[in-house]
Amino acid sequence: MMTTDSADDLRPLIRRCLTGDQGAMLALVERFRGQVFGLCYRMLGQRQDAEDVAQETFVRVLKNLHRWDSGRDFEPWLFAIAGNRCRTALSTRKRRPVAETLPDQVSDGLPDMQAAKNLAEEVTLALTGIRDDYRQAFILFHENELSYGEIAQAMSVPLGTVKTWVHRARRELIGELQKRGVVVERGSTAYEQTGEEQQHAMPRI
């Protein structure tokens, strides 16, 4: 979620981008590269696809920057474009037969982290089995830390719909992980809570 200070700092950068300042454009891309790639990777489950869609997202963002309403936060608009590109890529992928494979592993360069990497693979694979809009809302809430209101803005749906999607995505993800034996079923209490306190209920991966 963007703070007021970061939003105030971002607007001058965007104004420079609108004048054609190449350095400002590079700075804007660098500022959000990790977040956009993370969303794309979780949505698509494959590193190369995520890199391609993230690049396409930034091309579209810079091309359409003049369309952004400066009275609104920038991040929901950015993630809306990224999410739409991911869903287009998923739709294209579903029309062509492909062999099922484990998602690419993102190396973090840390030693002795195989168990954590395996968990990350399993979670990413489980996420690919969730309905696209559920998955997008879940990722924006848990990983990009947007509020329900910001997600509603990004996905152009009512606030109540976002809350439902995040809750259902959480339950479906846990169910997928239980079926795979990644987590042990221990009742639904921990995953039935709703509200902002759930933001840190899922592990960062």
C-alpha cells in the first residue's frame, strides 16, 4: 500500500515521465519492477512468462501514463494493467495444449534454503489452480499489501466482491496444499477469520 509520502514523491517523477524524460521512465520502472514481476510470477507460475508480461506491462504503462488519474493512487492502476496482461496471457495459454510442469524456481541466492524454495514452488503451483480473479485479488492483498479498497479499484469490482475473492482464494489455496500434503489439515479456524488482520496470515514466499 502506498503511503502519502511515497505518493507525493511519485507524482513529480511521473510528471517528468510525461515530458519524455528517459531517466525518469527508467526510475519508474525500477521502482516497481519487483512488485510487478512478483504479481506476474504468482499469476503465471513460470519465470519467462512473468518476465515477458512484466515487460509488456511497463510498455503499456509508459505509453498510457497520460491516462492515469493523478487524483488516485498509482499502484492500483499499475497493478490493474499487470493483472489484465496476466489474465490475457493465461487465456492464451489455455488455448494451446502444454505439458504440466512445476513452476520455475526463483533463486534467492541464500544457502540451505531448499525447504523454503520447495514450499514456494508448491504455493505457486497451488495458486495456478485457483480461479484467475481469486488469485489476482489474493496476491494483491497478501503480497502487494494493497487494501481491499485499492484492490476493488484495480480490479473494477465492488469492495464486498474483493473480500469474498480473497477469502475464497485463501481457502482454496489451503485446500490445494492440504491435498498435496504440504500442510497438515488442522481445522478451519485459522483460515476463517476475515478482515485486515488476515494480511499477514499467509507466509511470505
